[in-house]
Amino acid sequence: MNYVIVGLFAFLGGNLRYGISLLFPKVNGFPLATLIANLLGCFLFSWLVKHIMADRDMNGRLILGVGTGFFGALTTFSSFALDTVQLFQDGKIGSGLIYLLLSVVGGLLFAYLGEAVYHPKAEGGEV
């Protein structure tokens, strides 16, 4: 049953990823769609799955479907790696380095922001 749930949610996440690729085509070889999908996924996974769903003790299969299925299909390390290599092979070293930096540092920052949105600090201390 878990395979079916992950597959159904992966279908949704993959289609969102495809939709993002239609909205944001590559510009001079720069993979904007992959960057957007990965950053969005980092933020939403941290905020929604790790905190909202888990803290509210939602059904484990729903968390599995959304976390592994949906966000697993939305985000992709393999496309990030291939896009980076392609930029370097095409001689677009500057674009490749910018993409690499935005992806890695941006992914960490967006995951942190997902945490920060869920656990905001009040004036004078933590909530």
C-alpha cells in the first residue's frame, strides 16, 4: 500500500515540477525551473512535512506520500547535478558557479526559512 501512496503523490509532485519547467524555460542554458523546484521543495518540505504534518500527528502514510512521493518527485538532485555539469561543459563557468551556489546555499537557506517560519522568535526570546 505504501508504494501506491508514494506513487500517487509522486505523480502530483512530478506534474508540478513539469508545470514549473513550462513556466520557466532555460535562459541561455540556465536551469531556472530546476532551481525554483528545488528551492520551493526545500522550504515546503521543512515547513510542511517536518513540522506542520509531523507535529499535528497526521497519518504516517500521508506524511510518507507527501514527503517521499510529492517532494521526492518535485525536487531532484540528479537534474541539479546534470544541469551543473552541462553548464560547465558548455563553457558557462560563471553561470555554473552561480547555479551551484544558489542551489546549495539557497537550498540550505530555504530549509532554514521553513524552520524559521514554523518556529518564529518573539522579541526578547523564543516562542
